[in-house]
Amino acid sequence: MMDVAEDAEKFIDIIHRDVLKMFDTVNDVVEHNQKKVIEAMQECKVSERHFSPSTGYGYSDDGRDTLDRLFALVFGSEAALVSPQWASGTHVLSDCLYSILRPGDTMLSITGAPYDTLREVIGIDEEGNNCSGSLKDWGIGYKQVELQEDDRINIEKVEEILKSDCTIKLVFMQRSKGYSWRNSIDIDEMEMVISKIRKINPHIIIMVDNCYGEFTELKEPCHVGADIAVGSLIKNPGGGLAPTGAYVVGNKNIIERVAYRHTAPGIGREVGSYAASYLPFYQGIFMAPHIVGEALKGAILGARLFQELDYEVAPLWDSKRTDIIQSIKFEDKEQLITFCQSIQAASPVDGYVVPYPWDMPGYADQVIMAAGTFIQGASIELSADAPIRPPYIAYMQGGLTYSHVKIALTNVLCNFIDKGYVKI
């Protein structure tokens, strides 16, 4: 096994040298976004007093309110709501949809079917009225437009539906691929699509699920015209430090409606305390551009490695990136499971634990999840997960340090050689 380990390390080092040419591009994005965050923190006059906890109703909580202003500035929006009370990205997406849509309205997803957990919120595949509380249960319609063969948004079909259906109130875009074998939607394409939608109906609300995409490009969805963008703090913008929570940025009137859904009508953002320090949220967004850069470098290395081993990957190692997810397609479920178990075995937390597929809440198929993370479920830390269904695709994301990703991929390669899956 020692010879295998040495051979794997040498092979990874060769791959590492191959991908260094891509790192300058990543570093340019990191520096741009780091400067943007610092300038926003300075404009908000962030001080040590903003890190203090609050209790009870949280009236006049300056730490909370300044954090909102900071996110609005960084993400190019009129307003923001950042809350540790949101348990996940799906939670905040759900609150946003329920705050905007009313019975008789229709939601149009223009990036195909959304992420698995959001399907239950919408009521996709739900038969009849089962009182689930889904949007469908409340009489809210849903339509979707599949992506074209080149993974671009089918803007002609979108325009056709918008012109023929006056019930559509909200257009939804999922920036990241989720559990799909496709390219993610980059900011340039998003800007073009938003511009065309505005010409058809300037009043329609355009919402972007921004999870996994923050700080991977120079701009964010609201910079190019989105009305609202949503994400999780245990992904990119939390910088690996935020312990929980989510954010929504966008038009101030929409943010107010979301705040009423988050607490109660008439109360909104005026209340909401956090008995722990706000320090991890401020320090997290400060660190986020750098941490995202480390994750992107690790994803590039992973793509280059598995391309060299003749596996299909998306995106390709030298492609433009708009999120931190690297997809790798395996020949069978055994290889998929070995990959995830190898990532877990290289984790700093629970590295001794062996993950197996299980019935995870909100998913139609069993899911295997390698997540030896300091923050439970934090996919800005190195993790890998996959539904156990053909085609057998692992979704690797995150990495607080590039070195950790490199070490983990070396462990993957060792196990693949040992099991006879690959030869180098």
C-alpha cells in the first residue's frame, strides 16, 4: 500500500502542476471580491460592538441590522435580510416563495426542475390535495422550461410562455446544477435572460437561487437585474465560519414581505435576536472570497484528475466556473460510494466514520453524503454527496484549504487503484 500511496502522491503532484495556469484567473476573482467586501465593511463602519449578542425581541439590534446592510452592499441590492433563524437554503427559499406568491399565481422555473428539496415545497409530483402545505396545496401553479441541449436557458420558450400566460408572477432561476448533469448558469447568461424578460414584462419578479455561486464571479445576480437572490450561510458567504443561517438580498419591498413571512405581518425585521456572537457572520463574509477561491482551486484539481483517468466530469477542468460544485460521473454505484467514503476518510472531523447511502429527508432516492465538517452540513467545507441513482454522479464541493482537497483526492486515488478501478 505504501508504493500505491507514493505513486498516487506523485501522480497528483503532476496534475497539480498542470492546473496552476488556471489559478491566476481564480486569484483575480478572489482579489476583486475581497476588495468589494472590505469596502462594504468600511462603508458600514463595522465595529467590535456589532459582534455583541442580543436577547429577547432584539429591538434596535445594531449588529443584526448592520449585517443586513453589509450583505445588501456586497450583493448589489437595495436591501437584505440575514438571519441565523433560517435552518437551510431550502428554508429561506420557501419563505421567499410563500411571501411573493398568492393563490392563482404561477411560478415559472426556467432552469428545469429545481433542487430535490424544493420540489416538495412547490408540490411537484404531488397527487391531489394532501394538505402538505405546499404551494400547489395553496392553489399556486407551477411551470418549468427545460434547458437546451447546450445547457443554456431556452429564452424563446420562456418568452412564448410569458406572452401566453398572464398568471405568471415569478420567474425562478437556479444558478447551480443541483443534482443534475448540466452546466451551471453563469452571470453573463443570467444578465442576457433577465434583460429579455424585462422587455416582455417589466413587472414580473425574477428570483435566483444563488446557493454555491457566491463570490465565484465578479458580479452577483442583483448586479445584473435580479429582483431577489437567496443563499445559505453554511455555503459560500459564511466563509466556513458562520454556524447556521441564510440570507436574502434584493428589492426592498420584496425583502419587507419576506421579513413579514419570517416573523409576522406588522413585525417583520424589527425583531429577532441572536444570543450568540455575530462575530462568525462578519468574519465569515470577510473570509468568503478567499475560501471560495480555495474551493474553486480544489474543484479544478478534481476535474483535471478524473479527466486524466478517463471519467466524465462537469465542468471540465479548464472551463469557466460559476459555482463551487464539481460533478464526476462513475461507472457504477460501488465506485461512487468508494469516492464519497474516501473523501470522508480524509476529513478532519469524523474521519473515522464510514458513510453509507440512507433515506435522507426531502430526497426521493437514497443519498450518500461525505461531510466530515466543523459545521454540520457545511458544503463550503470539503464534502461530497450523491443520490444513489443512475447515472452515478458524485457532487464534490468546498474545501477550506486547497491542500485539504489535494490530500483528499490523493486518498481517493489510492483507494481507486487498490480496488482496481484505475491504473496510473
